[in-house]
Amino acid sequence: MQKRIIPCLIICALLLASCAQPQVSEDQPTPSSEDTEPTASAPSAEDAADIETGLSETDKELYQQALALQSYVDTLGFQNLRLIDYPVTVYLDGADYVMQGDTLTKRQPPFFDHIHTTAREVEDHYEVFVPPYEEWREIVKKGANVDFTPSRHINMIWHEAFHAYQLENYVKTTSEQFEFHHAEAEKTLDDSAYRSLFITEQRLLDKAVSADGTVDLTELLNEWAVLIEQYNDLLTDAQLEAVALYELVEGSAYYFESEIHRHLEGEKKYRKEYLAPFDENHFDHTPTGRYYISGMKKLVLIERLNPNWKNGLTFSESVDSMLLKAMEG
């Protein structure tokens, strides 16, 4: 049997930490007293490796903080999405440390021989793989000059748990098929006409997600609906399928992650870090990273038009199709 995998590779995680959130930079403002929403924080215990298990107290406690969000996640409408159902695995020094609820076990040999951010089928269940917090924080700081905060680590855990949920229940795409779609998406990187059209689409989406009572949302979305027809003349069927897959699978995970961040950090940071205007430079960072953003913003619009869109969701319909239907009422 072929294993099903959603490959959130290291470069994609870096994208989520920096590039896919265009406003994140070394010039992050200091939180003001106006930010009164609950915020994830680094554990107060000394971050020393536990001699018995090798896993740091930080990793254990951030996992417990993620678990504690279950009651909030239940309000988001994704039926039967439970973190406790998916072991969370951290690779460290040649071993896996597998957490599930209050249980921590050490596994050797490890499933991967390096740190990973992904959801993967392991024997008869799905697991979430995340890197050690402190090690990943240093990697992101050096690679993107971004502070990978405890909240972002919790976001990562839930993002990958969302993928495990998709794989277990809905998405039947194999790792080989994902590799094919990734290759097809990569072919669009040097297509200047596609780049121009995609950026134009993002400008429309940015206007739509930021629309208030002074902006005609219907007019913007009608303009968007006409615009996206042009993709059929620029992309092959395989490329159109790849774009639709990534907007659906990764866009929905990014949408879900953004709601976790909104809960942890508040409305102000949510809007700044997830709904900021699309940066043209992000088109070129990875073949698929741009679709985290475009898919997420379309789902934000679907939520506004049809708050019940998650009822009966099976991840079998493209985000564009869902948005067009939501526009019809």
C-alpha cells in the first residue's frame, strides 16, 4: 500500500515562519497594552534536556499547550479534528520522542533520520512530525531573521495535525502524486504571464479580505471570477490541478493555523500576520508556498459569505469552486 503524505518540507515551514506571512520581519513592533488576547508563552521551567528521555521541557510543555487548545478548536467547525488522535513526534539525536496525551515514548530507529515538519502514515496510524523548538528557532532565526515564538510552534503542531486529519479522512493523494503536482507547480515559476496574472489576482483578494462597508465586495468578487478564467489559457490541465490541490490542502491548513494564531495572539496580530497585502517577492520563494496564502484568503472570503461552509466538507472540491458557489448564495 502506498503511503499518503503531505510534504510540508523544511523550506515550507520557513515560508510559514517568514515568507508566507509577508509582514513578519526583524522590525516586529513591541506588543502594546491593547493586545489583551491570551498569548502562548515559553515555559517558565529551565529549558534543560530531561536525562531520562532526552526531550526538553520546552517541547513537552508546548505540546501540552497545544493540547489545551482542543476546546477552542472544537468551535472552528472541522468535524472530529482532535490533536490527541495523532502522536506528535520530535526527532532528536538519532531517536524519535513520541508524545500522545500524557504519554512520552522513545523510538529507535527513528522514522526519519533528520528533523521534519510533516504528517505521515506510520504503520496503522498517522503521526505529526515537528522539530525540537529551540533547534528550529535557531534555524529560522539564521535562515529568515525571524523570531520563531512559542505561539508559532503551537501553530506548527496544529497545522500538521490538520494535515494528518485530512490524510486519515479525506485526502487520498500519495506521496508520488504530491511529488508530481509539486513538479507541475514548479514549472510555473518562470512563466512571466502567469506570475503577472497571479499577482493581479492576489491584489483583488487583498482588497476583498480587507473590504469594509465602503467597498463593494460583490463587485470585487465578480471581477475575480472573470479574472481566474484566464488561467485556463496559461496553464496546462496538470498545472491547474496542482494549483487547485495546493490551494485546497495547504490553503485550508494555513487558514486553520491562522485561526489558532488569532486565538493565541489576538485580532490585531492575526490581521497583520495573515491578512497583510501579498508581497510579490513571495511568488518566487517556493513553487507551492504562494498557494498557502491564496487558498487561505479565499477561505476567509468563503467564511464571510457562508459561515456553514465546513458542514459536510470532504476536501474534494477546489477552493475556487467553493468561493464561486458561496458568491451565488
